[in-house]
Amino acid sequence: MRHCRNPSQSRRWTKSSPPWAGLRDPGVIEAQRGRDVSSQAHRHAFTTWYASAPALAPYADVLYEQMQDPEHWRPYADAAAVLARLTQSGIPLGVVSDVGWDLRATFARHGLADHFTSWVHSYEHDTEKPDPRLFQIACGELDTAPGETLMVGDHPAKDGGASAAGLRAYVLPAGASPGSERGLGAVLRLL
């Protein structure tokens, strides 16, 4: 699932001040360290980043709240069908995520929450991916052995923690837009 900006909030950026320009700012870089270990650190990291763009600075808190709003997230087009097939096959499913808030409401908003029985959010465990403990916790909650568990992710470095925990890992290629086909059908062929 990916966040997508509210089209009514679209803005034009100049070449000298694109919204990602703050990622070169030492204060923004520092705020990103350990951003997923707590809700407070996550909020601080994103609002600091937003505030680094002068046009966004007055809206930093509002933008963060918008990012958390389930309405502004779009599941990949193939997610529901693949999750339904996995659930029908009796495969236990869990979420391991690096975000600063509980994702259940977002998944519920899009009719996907009932597929999952384990929710492991990094901020609840005072750590972040790639810490293998997060994946071990999920396996424990799912009552599955790590060697019999497939982790599907989208970030090679962060989701590599699954391999360190003994799980098999399938990392999706980058570049998919919110709401597009993600190639999740490949997961069905890996089981």
C-alpha cells in the first residue's frame, strides 16, 4: 500500500526548491535517524522534512496528519485478489512495518485488514527494520517457523532483516505507483 497525495493539495515546485530539497539539510538528515523507533521520532522526522521547504513549513503538521489518514493511501490493484487467495489457502499473514502509527485502520478502510492476524509496527518495539527481531516477533505471532515463512517487501536494505531472521524474502521491484498493479501474483507462485 502506498500513500498518495491529495490532488487538491498539488503545488508547483521550482527547480531551486523542490519538496525533497530538504533531504540535503543536515537537520533534516539528522531527524531521519531512528525515525521509525517511536511515534514521536516519526512525526519529528517528517514534520522537520516538510518544514525545510519554505512553502510547506506552515503546513508541516497538517501534512503529517494527512499522511496518516487512511483515505490518502491506495492499495496496489492486485493486493486484494492475492490476499484473498492466500487467506483462502489458509496461509497466515502478517504486517511488519516501519511507520509511526498503527496501520490497521488504513488496511480496514480498504477492506484488507481481515486478511492479517499479526501486526508488528517498529515504533511499538523501539526498533526499526532491518532489525531481525521484528520479523521474529511476527513469526511468533503467526506461529510459523522462520524457515517456512516468506516475507514480501519493497525495500532491499530494510526488508533484508527478514533474511537475517531466517525467513525467505521476496523484494518487489521499485517504481510502482499507488493503485497500480504491483506484480504480487508472483507471490502465489513462490509458495
